[in-house]
Amino acid sequence: MSLIRRFIDPYLLLLIATVALAAVLPARGEGARIADAAVTVAVALLFFLYGARLAPAAIWAGLTHWRLQGLVFLSTFALFPLLGVVASVGARAWLQGEIATGILFLTLLPSTVQSSIAFTGIAGGNVPAALCSASVSNLVGTVLTPVIVALLLPLTGLMPTAGGGVSWHAIESIAAQILLPFVAGQVARPLIGGWIARHKGPTTLVDRGSILLVVYAAFSEGVVAGIWQAVSAGDLALVLLIDGVLLATVIASTTWTARRLRFSKSDEIAIVFCGSKKSMASGIPMATILFAGSAVSLIVLPLMIFHQVQLFVCAVLARRYAAQTAAGVDPARADERVVAAAVDDR
């Protein structure tokens, strides 16, 4: 059991169980309308609590390290989208249009917060810089991701056929359902920030429970529409392969660039882990707002698979970094193939 927990995120099992529940007992009719209303409330609460947890001082302190923050930003919102365009357009010949759209969509998302910081800490990296970088990425991504989606999808021809695609009205909905609650959480932080920091159980329940609710509603709509009958095991295997290649490419690129620019060991670790992550916590709520209709369940599929791949690969990589640190080895002089070895360990 401990071996399973080391390499498989238990939360992934809950996600799989939620998808299975939606397949057996999908929300229909009035139940679907209630689920949609609950999703709206849950997403707003999720980002309100996130805003209340995030200390503004931590953001501004980390912004002074502009070279590190700039490199992570370019990885998240330039390198990843470029790779996403190539991968999604190429995959369109073998995958359904909505799944190809989902591959592009995941590359446009901001970085994660919790896992980026956790892996940076495990590896002995610059945790304050990681905290700032991941936090700013999520804040900027709330605005930037929907805009990039609205611009790139028509250009690449990956506009979903089901549900009518993304619109500027959907971007306004992002601001109303995600950005405004986040700002409200920041305003309320002096009053409730301490309580939230001391009571992680309820906030974790909201974090994970809201995502499970969003997944259930999205996949229920897909099941009712019958779109899952067209997804094969081959499709899933191809998405897994593409996700793995995307992640390996970004990890290798950020590692190489950080060493060529002579960042310190701790900064390199923060760059690699913050620049290679994509946030499921932000991505799934955004997808449900940006892409109306049954297309959502297919669009978020590559993101859900990528989530587990990034956790597994980065767990292996973090342990390698930690071992090098304990042995007094400078990663800048270590084997340049550490990233490839981490992926091969899968």
C-alpha cells in the first residue's frame, strides 16, 4: 500500500471513482441543473479560500527575483503553449477534436501551487521563490489563460464542435466566478486568514471536493450526450504518450536553460518544478466555464491524465535532486540526463 501511495496520487483514485459514478449514475434533468448550480458555488468558494490563504507579502517578496520569475513565466505561458499548438494540431489526425482541444488547453493553464512548492521543498530548492512564482502564475493565469484560449483556438482550428466553443462572455464569467472571489478572499484575509491556516482540514475538503463535484457534473453531461462511447483505449494511450512527451520536453528545456544561465542549484529546482506544472485545480473550473456543453468532459481528459504524470515524474525527480544535495553534488555538474532518467524510471 505504501508503494502504491508513493507513485499514485490517492486523489487520482477519487477522480477515477467520480468518473465511474458519473458513468453509472449521471446527473439528469433537474439533478443536472442542481449540480450546475452547486458547481458555480463550489468554484467561487474554492477561489475565495485560495485568495484568503495567499499572503500578498509572499508575492511581492518573490517578484524581486525577476530573472527566475521571468523564466518560469516564459515556460508556462510561451514554451508550453507553443508545444501545445504543435502537439494538438498533430494529434487531430488520430484523436477526436475535443480531446485535441484539451491537449492545447492544458498547455495554456497556469502552474500548480501546492505541488510546485512541495516538490521544491523536498528537492532542497528555493521555496520562497517557488511560492511566489506559482502564486503569481495562478493569479495571472486567471486572466491570461481565457484570453489565450479565445485567440488560439480559432487560429488552430480546434474550436470544439459540441457546445459552441469559447466566447468573450465566457471570459467575463471567469472574472465573475473565479477572479472576483479570489479578490474577495484577499480582502477578507486579515479576518479569516489565520483561521484558515490553522484549520487545513476544511479547506482541503473544499479544495478537493469542489474539483470532484466539477468533474462529476462535466462527465455526467458527457455520459448523457453519449460522447464517451467514441473514446477507445488507444485514444487514452495516445493522450498519455503526448502528455509524457510534453512534460519531458519542458523539464529538459527548463533544466538546460537554468544551467546555461548559471542559476544556483536552489533556483534551478524552483524553475524546473514551477515551470513544468499545470494546475488541475484551476483548469477544470475554467474549462466548465469556457466550454459549454458535453465537450467539457473530453476537453479535461488530457489535463486529468497530465496531472498524474506530472506528480509521478516530479516525485522521482525531486528525490534525485534531494539525493544530489545530500551527497554535496551540484546539479549543474551532474549528469545532464537526469531528467531522461527520471522519466525512464516510470
